[in-house]
Amino acid sequence: MDWLRLARPKQWSKNLLLFAGLLFSGSYRDMPALIQAGDFHAAFLAPARALLGCLAFVLLSSSVYALNDRRDVEEDRLHPVKRGRPVAAGLVSPNEAALLSLLWAVLGLTLSACLGPPFFLLALAYLALSTLYSWWTKHQVILDVLSLAAGFVLRAAAGAAAVSVEISAWLLVCSTLLALFLGFVKRRSELAGLAPGSRAARLTLAHYSLPLLDQMIAVVASATLVAYSLYAFSAHPDTRGPWMMLTIPFVLYGILRYLYLAHQKGLGAAPEKVLLGDRPLQIDLALWVLSSAAIVAVSRP
């Protein structure tokens, strides 16, 4: 159980982004016909590859979490919340954390190699970027959030590579802006939650201010909505026409709901808890996925 906590399963939800390539490529459109024809291998190949890709990134992200907890064990013991992490609490030794980190990294990269060279290279880049974040970029103002956003972009690109579809520029732009939005809201919530005169556990918070972060959030939130709207209007107009526009309200509500939860409920510091705990946001996300899948399913390039 302590080993599982070290892997931070609540944060595995971030890797669901690997299914975006499957969702928007429409690889599942021929599944009913293939199943009816008895070709189950072809019918479930793309979903199975997307699932394996997600599992590979779960292992890789768990490896980085274990490495991060081992490296920051002394700082975590001084933090009111992080001191409960397995390594900081003495439930898992630093050496065990290092070994588990190595094991999960090897397993993740091995599974990535089975999905082809493009996916493997993206997985390797994600592991390198995440490791660099743990050691250096998380201490660099603005670059810390940009690095987190790059991790989401690599997830999205890897999801497309897993199902062997062309990586959409729209997918990369929207995932980048959404990740920046979540990252800056997270920093704002962390800064707002500090008691007056207390020392921030995250060093970069000393370089941020609430007005500055509010401006950054306003910029990336607006850019996210505009970028997604442009995608909905212009992506594959010959087949989808105006129908993708119907998903814009779900994106708008999701952004505004998240801002409400961050400002009024103080939940922005833990995006995974928001996703797993807020029912209206879960319903909104489910409706967006279902409506997008339905629109893509009835479209033909």
C-alpha cells in the first residue's frame, strides 16, 4: 500500500490525455462493422494501443513521483501536508524509492518500445523533461509552469502516436494552453493559501504575486477558449460543418467552473482532486467527451 501511495494514483488521471488522439482521430468509427465481421483484432487494436500507451505513462509518471519524493524528503518533512508522503513519513526508505523509480521507468520505457519508435521517443522525452523538472526547472519562475505544460503536450502527442494517426496542431495548441491554465491556477492557489509571513514550500512562489498570476490566468484562459473555438469552427469543415461548435459551451463551462472552485473553494492547488471530486465538472467532461465522440463518429474525412 505504501508503494502504491508513492506512485500517487490520484494523479494518474493526467494520463487520460493520451486518449485524445483516439477520440479525435475517429479510429473507433469502424468498430461495429469490424466486430460484426468477426475481425476483433482490427476492431480493438487502436483502443488497446491507447490503453497500453496510457499505462506506459502511468509507470513513467510514477517513476518521476518516486524520484521526486526521494530527492525532496527533507523539505517534505517540514511541510504540513507533504510530510505524510511515504518517504517523508518513513514508510518507504529513500533507497526503496530509488529502486522503485528505476523499476517503473524501465517497465514504462519497455512498454513504450512495444508501441513503436515514435511513441518510445516521446515517452523518453517525457521522462527526461519530468526528471529535469524535479531537479531544476520547478525552481525557475514561469519556466516551471511551461515545463508542466510541455509534459501535457508530450502526453497528447504520444496518444496520437500510439494509435498511429497524424499529430494535430490543434491538439497540441489546445493541450498546451489548457495545461498552462491549470498550472497558473495551481500556483495562484498555492500562493493564496500561504499564511502571512510563512515560508513557501515551493521556492518559485516567492517570484509570483496574486495580481501577476491573475493576469496570466486571464490570458491563457481566453486563449484556450479562442483556440478551441477556432478548432471547432475550422477543423475538417468539409465533414463536421458547424456541429463541433456544439461542444464549445462544455469547454467554456469547464473553464469557468474550475476558476470558481479555485477562487471560492480553494481547490486549485490539486487539479486531480478537482477532477475526481467535483460532480458538475465530471458531468461536463463526460458530456464533452460523448458529444465530441458522436460528432467525430458520424464524420467522414
